[in-house]
Amino acid sequence: MRIAIVSAGTGWHVQDLIRAANEHRVRAEAVDFRSLSAGVECSPPPLAGFDAALIRTVPAGSLEQIVFRMDLLQSAAGRGVRVLNPPRAVETCVDKYLTSARLSAAGLPTPPTHVAQKSEDALEAFRRLGGDVVVKPIFGAEGRGMQRVSDPELAWRTYRVLEQTGQVIYQQKFVPHPGHDYRVFVLGGRVLAAMRRTSSSWRTNVAQGARAEPVMLSDDALSLAIRAAAVVGCPVAGVDLLPGLGNDLFVIEVNAVPGWRALAPTCRVDVAAEIVRYLVGDYRP
């Protein structure tokens, strides 16, 4: 089997996957998403010569570029290439609003969320959400660009800037929590590993300085993470669960391109090897 690791470079995760593939005697090579092209009846189809593709990064780009890149994945999958995660799952999870909507429609607990294009609508929603929200980029990762807002004047100014720069205003009701959340790594309908991320800040991302440690979750929490990954169609997913101050547990995010640089050593799991083993063995698109 020949695997394309589709990314925007040859960073740590790409190298870890290549290492794991080599150990399983599988050919794997990095493919830059931005270099891909395609033709109709005039050139080789996208990812020609590969049996499978692991999606590691969807690089930033124009709307046309992003749509074309998703089209390439759809075309490859339609020809029988094993694409992990499936293109529809990547499209869903890269969009925080669509992810939240899918989770809510499936009855999974997720914080009350509002998305607006006009600052006036966003400010009205700010009041309905209790005047304490987290504003996030609709496309984003690792906690970058998030801002907690609890002052109406700051909220108005924030919303105006987002509106005037052509961005949508995505905000979630702030969930008071005990200073930690859980990152649950789901692979093929089972939980591969889970870690607790603890921080002195309201943000609990390891990339933002949180401390990681392995954790044994309850059966209910494990089931919630598995259901969340299934709802958005992700065989491999990083599911973020946030405990409230009571017994509530919320699904904050489902990441279709999850990292494991902190999780693997924390939980002593060779995540890359497990992904390669799953892709070449049990995975059926």
C-alpha cells in the first residue's frame, strides 16, 4: 500500500506518520495540499498512484482554493482511495458552526451557540447568552484567536471589528469549569487514549500552556466522545469534553485533524502506529 500524507509541509506529525508507516513496511510520503492539481479526461486524477491518503492539514487559502481542495479529496475517495478522515467529515469539523449544529441536532450536550454576520444581532445574542461568552474564529485550532467577553462595550467593539473585516461572529456561552477539560482521541469507534488538560487560565489547550496528564474517564464520558465523533463522521477524531461545575459534560469541539504530540507521550500510546494500522487494515471508506 502507498499512502499520501496530505499536509502543508513536513512537520512533526507528518514525520511521525512516515516513521510509523515504515515500521509497518508501508510506503508513505508527504504530499503538499497546495501542490495538487486535477484534470478531467486530460491528466491523471488527484492522488493518482496512492491507495490511501491521511489528511494532516487543510492549509489556509481563498474560498476557491479550499473548495477545490475538498473537491480533490472527494474525487480521490470516489475512485476508491481510502481518505482518512473522509472529506465530508473534514468539511464539517473545520467549520465550528456546522459542528455545533450537528452535535445539537443529535442531542449531544454542547454550549449554547450563536453565529451572526451583523454586530447588532451578535450583541442581542450576547445578552441572551448571559453576558459572558467566548468568541472564536469559525475556522481555528489550538485555542488561537479565542476571547472571553463579559463586558457589553467590549462585546460591541469586538463584534464591529469582526463585521467590518468580513468575518462571521461565532460566540458560545461561557461554561464555568474546574480549570480542566479532556481531550479524547477516538479511532475507529473506540477511545484510543484520553488526557486531562489543566490550566490556570480559562483556556485549557496544551498549545496555550495547559498541563497534560493521562486520565481514566467514566463510561458515560467515553460513550459521549465516541458518539460525538460518529455524529460528524470522523473515524479519527480529537474530541474535547468540558466538565461544568456540576456533573454536566459538554462537547466543545470535534477535531478531524487531531494532533497527538502531547497526547502520545502523556498516555504512552504510539498514536501514529495505531492510525497507520487502522488505515491499512480495518478502515473502509
